[in-house]
Amino acid sequence: MNAPNKSGWKPAMTEGGTADGPATVTGNRALMLEEPLIFEIGTTGTTGVDLPEPQESATRLGSFVRKDEIGLPGLSEPETVRHYTRLSRQNYAIDLGLFPLGSCTMKHNPRLNEKVARMPGFLDVHPLQPVDTVRGALEVVNELAHWLIELTGMHGVAMTPKAGAHGELCGILCIRAALEARGDAREVILVPESAHGTNPATAAFAGYRVEDIPATKEGRVDLEALKARLGPDVAAVMITNPNTCGLFERDMKAISDAVHAAGAFVYCDGANFNAIVGKVRPGDLGVDAMHINLHKTFSTPHGGGGPGSGPVVLSEALAPFGPLPFTARMADGTVQLVEEENAAEHDHARAFGRMSAFHGQMGMFTRALTYILSHGADGLKQVAEDAVLNANYILRSLEDVLDAPFGPSGPCMHEALFSDKGFADGFSTLDLAKALIDEGYHPMTMYFPLVVHGAMLVEPTETESKAGIDQFVAALRSVAERARAGDESLKTAPHFAPRRRLDETLAARKPVLAFDGPCTPGGTPQLSEQGGS
Amino acid sequence: MPRYFTDEHEWIDVDGDTATVGITAYAQEQLGDIVFVELPPSGTEVAKGKDAAVVESVKAASDVYAPITGEVTEANGALEDDPALVNSSPEDAGWFFKLTIADKSELDGLMDAAAYKAFCDSL
């Protein structure tokens, strides 16, 4: 495992029948640029900055003094810029086209968000600055907290968790603290099959035993099975709503009532909040804790584009146990930080601890608040409506060629779920996804949720226009028809990508994660290939 | 040597008080190419229906449940170097672990080959 790539092996380039014409000296195909690893470009003698020679000085490092070259590539600034720009051209991004990755909510990141996030008072702040110098930033955190509480109908919010799963952990730790405060040691967390995969991982990480609750045939939580399992050992139920089948859990209130009657808490995975924001308040459905992925619902960049942020809204029962620090508006109108030193003054002495050293993802807070304020309450409601409308349009446009297992359950929410039923023998969801690359789309989420065979989970978000969706539907329809007809060319897709189908099994079994070869002379890209098979 | 099957797609060969456990040909077919198998070390107590091993494919990671209660006596070390054995020989060389059976009556209710085949056909 993880063997250094001594041979310089790389997956083969496009071959046979698709890249007509002669081989090129550079390996480039017109504007499709071939790019070596940065280690292969740079000699260690080059540098992009010109620093004065340091004065001779005695070292105090003793035996820790470096004896060998460290082998970092040396590149000039233009070489460095070109390297990463070339790599970026080989990537797919929401700025290039529809990114239908279900459950990930790849929506447009408005440029207004970026403008605001780059304002000097927000951009260059440090968490250890005196509070008096970051009044504006604290106002942003407090204002966003206020909006999140309002939109969810909850009592409090922990802004510090750094992403969705971190938020889940925060919520479960609040539940644990609340149970411990009443001397109630419960050991089990119930997780329905229709929940996100991070939920059972979170529960297990927090020290709980995880038990499954089955889904009904229509793709929702089996309420009767859940009620039957509730008891004095159950600490919480973790529900994803809307769930991973793209459906709204209609029995949510009945579920919450039953869970509360059994003395347990309701955790809601709010990753799919974008489908219901402005329409339903989770607090009204009896939810005790729910994380909100700012990088999904509120359009902050993610998927390599930026850090996540997962604030957790809390019910009245859990809010006193939420982590420090948080912001609070004082009687004099200023916003202050509540930390360990002054927690008691704010009736928050029972906080379970901290989720992070400081105050959360400031850069995401500014972007999310910008998105919220630029849309307004009515605009956010339309975000949810458009996202759901777009997903239903895709679901109904394709259900004659793609099996929609929960199509009969009624309208979907923000994502449309299909299965591989009806494909010709030997054809899989993977084949269809690879063919979609040839059509110029990033594939949808595949093989998740697990409850559906060969699942394809498509989430268009509110970003897409009807024309954009129509083109995507036409492309997906075409590859689906090829899969049904048993078109052999599907099995060798993608045909037009810089690399053909990669060996995913070999990549997982024998990943090559480190480079351990000699640096070549600068500016001489070396294409050392030994072919793909 | 009688072989039984579970509705979670494990097989179990019983030989006196010891048994060998693996996943079925149907299970490996559904999972696709197996890339990693995590096995319980010798001495692990496993309980019927509870997690005993983890199998990871290019598509998904799945739990493998113990068909019956017992103590693991040996894990198939060959799977560590070559998890593909589960694909190429799921019901033979790709076995997962051996255990000593705690309670033979737990075998009641497991399926025989014919019943398991009918079960898979119904899926």
C-alpha cells in the first residue's frame, strides 16, 4: 500500500479511434494540455523569490540539523501559476456546468458573497484580536446565528462546528450532556436506513451503539418499527429529513412525539435543509438538534473550493449544553463573546466544552449571511421551491427510461433517485456515469443510497435554468437508452476524456500516493508512461 | 459438512464444534470488486447477527455479520494481501474467519442451499 511511484507510471492517455491524428511531441492535444507532476517539472536550483543570502550563524539544532537535500521542486512564479492553472483546466466545477451530485448540493456560489467576504474588516481578522477591533465581524456572526435560529424555529445555535459531520458530533454531544445532567445513561442511537452515512459514524464516534431502523417500501422511516424499538436505553434518533431517497419524512412530528415520550432526543441531519428552507421549520417538527451545512444550503463554496461550516441549531432542552464560545447581544447593544470566563453570567455554565479553538469559519459566515440577506425570506423560500421543482422535472422527464423506485411515493424533494433496473445484462450504473462524462457532465452520486440497487442520485439545485436542465435530461436520456439497449461502447466510456476509464479497483487496492523520483531539468515535462494495463 | 446461509448473505460451514464463515457468491457479485477486508482477530467474541467483519468494495463498505455466536479462532490472512480472493473464490478460498460454535441451536432458522437460492431469486 502507498508505494512511492518510482516508475513514474501514470494511467494511459486517450487511445485508439478517439484521438485521431499523429502523436504529438509534447503529449498535448491542441488546447488539451498534458501536465506532469510538479516534482517532474521543477529542479531544486530554481526559485520564484530572490532572498538575500542569510548571514552565517551558529546553529543550535545539534543532531536535528538537516543533512540531505529535501527534494522540494523549485519553480519560478510563472511555472507555478501555469502548473496549477493547467491542472484546474482538467477539473470540473460548478463554474463550468451542471454538477448533479446528489446529497452534495453543488449550487452556484454567488460572486456577491465573494465580494463581501473580501472586505477588509472580514478578510484579515484574527481570532485573537481585541474584541473592540472586530465589532463588525462579531455582528455578522450574531446576525447569521439569528437568521439560522429564525429559519429553523429553534432556540439556540452553536456556530463553531467546521462541517456537517462535525456539527453532527456537536449535536450528539449536546444530547449526551443533557442526558448526563439528568443522570440518565443511555447507550443506543437509532439510525434509519434512509439517513446519511455519517450519522451512524457520528453516533459510534460519540460512544453510542448504533441500531438500524428499516425503511418502508415507499422509502420513508418505518414509524411502527421505530416506536417498537424505543425504550429507556435509547438516547436519540438520527433522522435525515428530507432523507437520502429524496423524500420528505411526512411522519416527522409523530416520530418526534414518540421519541420524546420515550425520554430520548431527535437529531435531524440538516444537510438537505436547502429543500425546505423557508417552507418548514424543523423546530415545529420537534427536532432537538440539527446541523446546517452552510456550504450547501447557503451557497458557500465546497468540494475542494472552500472549507465547510456546520452550525447546529438547538432546542430549548439542549441549548444550555451547547459549546462555547458563542456571541450574545448585551444590554448596551454590543455583541460580545461568551467564553468560559463569563459563561455563568449568561446562564451557560453547563456547556459541554468546545468544538474548536475559536469562533468558527468566519469566511463562510460572511458568505452565508450575504446569500441570506441578498435573497431575503421570500427569496429563500423560492430557493427551496425551485430546487424541488427542478428535481421533480428531472424525475418525471426520465422515469420512462430510468427506473424511479420511489416515483410512485409522490413528488420528490430536491433530488431525484433512479436505479439500474432495466439496464441490459452486464451494464451498470458505472457505465452510464462514465458515458455522462463524454457528454460533458460530472456524474451524479452513484451507488448511494444503499437501499436502491445501482442507485443514481441527481440533485440539480435551484441554480439551473430550464434550458440547462433540458440539455442534461437529453444527455442522460441518451446514455440511459444506450444502457437499456446494451450498447457495448458504453462499457469503454469515457471516450473523449483526457484519460479513458481508470482502474478504480487497482487504485483502491494499490494506491500510489507519494512521489519518489528524481526531479527532471526544469521546463522539460517528462511523460513517463507505461500504459494503462 | 453442512453449509447454511443467512439472509444477510453470509455462508457458514459447520464441522463439529467449529465453523467457517464467508460471504456468498451473490454478495460479492452485488458488492463488485473487493478492495479491503477487515477481519476479527483470534479470540474475538462475536454474537449472532452482530458485526463481525467489514468488507469494502469500489462501491461501498459493508458490515459482515456473524451467522452464529462464538469465538473466532482464525482469520483468513490471505485476504489481507489479496482481497480479490473474495471475488474469485467467495465460497472457498475467500473465507473470512473460523470460530468455535457457542450454541448449535442457533443454526436453526438459517437457510440451506436450496432455500438461499430461492431467497436470492426473490430479491
